[in-house]
Amino acid sequence: MNYMQVILQNLMSLTFSDVIDIAVVSFLIYQIVKLVRETSSTRIIRGVIILIAAMWLSSILQLTMVNYLFKAVLTWGIVVMAIVFQPELRRILERVGKSKLSTLMIRNDAIPMEESVIREMVHACSEMSWSRTGALIVFERKENLSDIIRTGTVVNADVKDELIRNIFYEGAPLHDGAMIIRDGRIHAAGCVLPLSPNMNLSKELGTRHRAAVGMSEKFDSLSLVVSEETGSISIAIDGKLQRHLVPEQLEEILRAELLVHDLDEERPDMDSSPSFFENLQDKLPGFGRKKK
């Protein structure tokens, strides 16, 4: 009761200036969090928050030496982060300077993936598999891929079977890079992806497959590959590569990973037993078996 009385007293003592002050600070914090999410530093920021929480806990438990070490790490860590993330900080400041007030005030939520996008993608991959046209397609999910998009060319077009095949046609200027699907649209093409450092990957895998695995290791994105040599279709999720998929299997995985994920339902866990791919074996004959 005493605690509630203190809260009521503080609320009653609020002035109009206090309300404006709280609103401005809340808006600034929201914008900072929004800008941080649009860079590749999200995971590191999360680690810093955990480190601050650990330092606060060590102070409560009176762990003097541990608390001193945490403070020292944070003190030097701020300097190191300013050096490491200098390009990101510069881009953030440039964006703030170029942004209009209306774009800062309006929230830009992700557009849910539509079934038509998946149908067009499956048909395009099926045709490219038949013609053995190499392709690398990345679906952006919660983690922002703006840094990857900057390495390519912005397209901003609807997902259409013919357009996808034209972009990855061997003579096309953007066929060597990766296509990025954002908000249910072809946002960019010709993008450069990080290669996976995993030494356990099969030696027969080419650059496209290693780039697909590398993206799924670094981000929560879904990467789709069509092999130029064999025409086989593969998907990389959470650092795992599933190869030799038929169109029906591809559509099943894309529906489970993208449609369900965008509706904030629980995504099938590929690490649990039985795995998501094992469950698909019961639904789709021949799933998970290499083609002869």
C-alpha cells in the first residue's frame, strides 16, 4: 500500500513539462532501438545489455572483484565499439540527417509473406532446376539485411517467375550475386554474401551453397540455392543445409518457415527430435534422399 501511495503521489506531482520530457525521451529511445535493429550489430548490443545486467547483479551480491572487472570491460568496450562500428554509426547519423519528420514518426512494419510469392518462387526454382540455371535467393525475416543489400542493386519489384529467371539468366549482369526478398518483394539483386567458415561442409559444395549457409549462420534469414552443375534445389536454415529438394518439398518448407513465421506462430524446431525435415519425410515420399 505504501508503494502504491508513493506512485500515486509521484503521478499527482507530474507537470505538463514532465509529460513532454518523458514523451521525448521515450521517442528517442524507440528511434535508437529501431536504427540499431537495421544494422548488423543487434546481437552485439544484446551482449552488451547482458554484460550490464551481470555487472548490476555482481554489485548487488557485493562481488567486488567481479564488479571491478565488468566495469573495466565496459569502459574500454565503449571505445572499442565506437571504432568497430564507425561505419554503422556514420550511416545512422546520415540517415537521421536525411530523414523527414514523417518517416521518423511512422512505424514501418514488415509486410507478411503472401502465398502467391511462394508459388511464383517455387515455379521459378523448378524451371531453373530443369535448365540448370544457378540461383541464390535470401528471404529476409526479423534480422535486417540492409548491410547486405548495399552490396547489390535495388530492384524493388513484385516476385514473378519470369523476372526471377531473367535476373539469374547466365548472361544477365546480376546473375552472379544473391537476390534479397524483403516484405514479399524482390528488393535487391547481385548482392554479396558472407561465406561460411564451417570446415565440415562437403567439398563438392560451391560458392553459392557456402554463401547460403554463411547467411543462415549469421542471420535468421532463409537461403535458397539452385545448383548450376546438378540443378538440385537446396535450402539453408540456422546453419543447416538440406539438399536435393523437389518442388513439393520446397513449397512445404517455404510455407512452414515463412507463412507461419510471419503470423508469429511457433516455427518448427529443426534442432529438436524428430526434426522438421524428418516430419516431412512422412508427408512427402523420397524426401531427404539424394537423387541418383
